[in-house]
Amino acid sequence: MKAMSLGVIQGVIDQVVQIVRIKRVQPRVLNMQQVESLRTQLNTWTEKVHEAVIYLEATGPELMSS
């Protein structure tokens, strides 16, 4: 979301289908170490989002009944 707000990437976030579609990425030269670092950060972010979804699914009914 930050990259989208900064104009580094352009795309669409479909919350219903839970898909992010990237249409354009601002050109930048990255070495392999930087690419690996980005991959690691994206994997970590994906895991955290998945954990949040699981937590909300588990506690959702409890939160709504209060």
C-alpha cells in the first residue's frame, strides 16, 4: 500500500478475491541481494497477513456477539 501511495507501483487490490494485481512497477535496478531482501520482506508480510486473517476468523464471532 505504501508503494502504491508513493507511485512506485500501480495496481489493484481486490479484497473480495484476496488478490493484488500489479500493473506497473517503476523501473529500478536491483542487485540479487536486494531482490532477495524484498522477497524475504514480502514473505514475512504475507505470513503476518495470513496470521491476522486466521485470528480474525477465530475471534470474529466472539467480537460480533459483544
